[in-house]
Amino acid sequence: MPDLSPQARARAGRTIDVSAVFAENAEAIVAALPDVPDGHVLVAVVDHQHVFAGTHHVEKATMVERVPELEGPEGWAMVFTPGATVGDVRRRTAEMAEIAGRRIAAIDRITARRGDAP
């Protein structure tokens, strides 16, 4: 069962805001990619206050554990591989915002049908 709570809707709204922070920092993200060692990815992080918190090199083998650690309980992370361009970063952030917007719309539709609209 999908999470239709007000908290899930609010998180999706914050995700839209955060996608803009990643997009605004696309140049910094791409500038960090040439330094990524073999076997690693670049993880860009935005903190709970919607501030760009920088980039980190993470071993591919430890991504599942490390990415959640880096983003923390209320942050966001995006993973990039060498070769990504500023256009790629902005395209992905636009997709991130679009998906979050669709989630909000779906939550609103379902809760309205149930009669428990936010």
C-alpha cells in the first residue's frame, strides 16, 4: 500500500524544492567527476535545510550502505558516474521534480476520492 500520508505529500514537495538545489549546483557536481577513482561513483548531497552539502566519492561496492549514511534521515542524495554532463544532471533533476509532482497529484487524487483530502 503506498504511503498517502500528509508527511509523504510534504516530502514530495520538499523533493521538488531540493531538485532545484541539485540543478543549481550542476556545474560543481560535474567539476568533481574527473577526480572520481575507478570503482567509485560521485554522490551529491543536499541536507535537511535544502543546502547543497557537497560531493563524496563512494565505492560502488558500498553504495547501498554509504548513500543513506551521507543523506541522513532528512536529506537527499543523487549518484553520478564519470562522463555525466551538466545537461545530464539538470535532466535528472527535472525528472526528479516531475516524479515528485506526480506523486503529489496521485496522493491528492486518491485522498480526494476517499474524502480525506489534505
